[in-house]
Amino acid sequence: MLTIYKQHFAEALAKQIDLPLEELLAMIEIPPENIPGDFAFPCFKLSKLLKKSPLQIAEELKKKLHSDYFSLFEHISGYLNAHIAQPHFIEDSLKLKASNFKPL
């Protein structure tokens, strides 16, 4: 189910970054346990392309991104981290569980 949210994150990024969706998807990572967020997008590769520091790119993206699927975007050391919105995640989890339900 997390792949759906990764896709939503990539789609939100694609509205701001002129790169193919597949390339953006490939760049999205899961942050280490000690770093807050459900997904992380490293801005280092964009630094040469945009002629800005990764920190500046992450900060600008944070201000521009909006998605109902995420409750928070934050920049941490050149990464843009996304936090999945709990209401959407719970609803999607319940739908998935219901679709897998098999009566006796």
C-alpha cells in the first residue's frame, strides 16, 4: 500500500520539477528510523540542474507542495520529507482489509 503513497508523492513533485515521473519515483527513499517522515526525496541531484543548494531546493519545494495524502512536508539536510496523512492511510487500510475479506 505504501507504493500508492510513493506514487502520490512523485506526482506532487512532478508538478514542481521538470523530470519524468519514473525518474522521480526512483529517487524517493524511505528515511532512516531516526529521521522523521514516511518518504524522503534527496535534492542533491537537482542541485546542478537548478544551480541551487540542495537545502534551498528542499525548502522551496516544501513551500510549493500540497497534497491531501500528506499532512506535512519538511526539509531536512537537503532532503524533502513527506508525512502520510493518517486519515487517508487509515481509510485506505480499512478498504484494503475489506477487499481481502472472504466470508466463510
